[in-house]
Amino acid sequence: MAKDSQQPKALIPYAAPAAPPPRDIGSALAALSEDDLLRLRAIARLRARSLPGGTSWSDLLHEAVVRALAGARPWPPGVPLLAFLAGVMRSLVDEQWRRRRLLDTLPAPEGAGPVNDPERVYAAAEALAAIHRLFATDMPATRVITGLLDGMTADEIRRHYGLSVVEYDTARRRIRRTLLRHGLTWSWP
């Protein structure tokens, strides 16, 4: 045998594929044609028609651009900028409607009149939405939370939802631990 065939072959190091370079949204926005800008305005006007609370189309468009520039909404590779911004606007409209529906379903505190602080109402709605998201797949916990929001006692919740004492107590512990793990507070008895 030849000496060359007995020597081990050199290993070629494996390099993971490089992540695509971040896309420069600012440059892409600056490069939009007048027709593309008109299309964006038309999309924003169309989306803003269904917005609750009288948000203007320009506010919607500006919020979409701000979130894209800030990186809160990453621009996926292969997606045209207009389609991406249209999707961001659609998402913002959906978010506004979710907040509106949540505010409409929040129970009014006792003795509260029309003088409620909008910031506190909004913060409560956001906290409640976060709690519902955390327990979306946990039906016993969702039932306990719903019962507590309706002002039901532990016995009433167990009877209404057909939970045993152990299931109820386990759900309460799971709720408490999950909320603590996510930095949320639990204030029901």
C-alpha cells in the first residue's frame, strides 16, 4: 500500500450556516416608491375603518412603522416590505379589538362610577389578558379563575364546574405558582 492511503484524512470543520444579516427596514422604507407609499396609506385607511375608539389611519400606519423600526415586529426574510407592514397593521387592529373586548367584559368594581382611571382599567385588562394566556390550555385553572372573577366561593366553583376538592386545590396551587413564576400577583383568598 502507498503511504498516502494509510494517513488519516484531515477533517473539514463544520460551520453552522450563518444567520442572515439583519434587514435594514429604514433603508427599505426610504426606498419605497410613491406608488408603494400610496398603497400603504390605502391599506392603513382600510384597516383603520374597523378600529374601535376612533384611531386614525395615520396613527395605525405610524405605529406599524415604529414597531418595525424598533424591532418589535421582525421583518421575515423573503416577505415584501408592503406585505410585512400590512400584516403588522392587521395585527395592531386585532390587538386593539382584543383589548376592547376585554375592557367590555371586565366586571366593574363596586362603587366605581364613570370616574374610573383609564390607566388602571387598561392595566387591569392587560393583566387579566396575560393571566388568560398563561392558562389557555389548563381547563381546571381557567374554570377556577373564571369562578373567582364572577365572585363565586370555592364551594360554588367546585359545584358549578364539577371539580373535586383536590382538583380545585391543585388548580389554585398551580395558578399561584405560575403567576409567581411570571411575576404576576395573586390576591384572591
